[in-house]
Amino acid sequence: MPKLVHAVAGAIALATISPFWLSTVAVELSGWQAGIIGVKTTIPYGFIVLIPALIATGGSGGSWPGPGPVASSTPSEHA
């Protein structure tokens, strides 16, 4: 179940970030001042969807069983 939640929440996050980025690039390249203002004003409303999706993605990904963090490959100071 956590893998499904992780996949769905990750897809929602990606589907939210992509239009932010694409619309920003498009209006910045066009140089249309009203479009730039509109996009920059609208993006924060997307945070209502993006932030919970990122929280769900991180929370569900952190609950997967598996090996813990990989030990550092630097030599020990005690050697």
C-alpha cells in the first residue's frame, strides 16, 4: 500500500510542478508582461496541491523496508 501511495503522490507532485515550470518558461520567453504577472500570481495556489503531495511522497517513501543509510566510505579516524 505505501508503494501505491508513494507512486500516486509522486505523480501528482510531478504533474503539479511540470506546468509551473513550463508556463514560467513560456511566458518568460514571450516577454508578455501580463502573462508573467498572471503565472507568477497563480503558481502559489498550486502549493495547495503540491505540498501535501510532497509530504505524502516523502512519508510513504520513508516507510519502505530495506537497508538503512549506507555507511561512509571514508577511512575511519581510529585506524
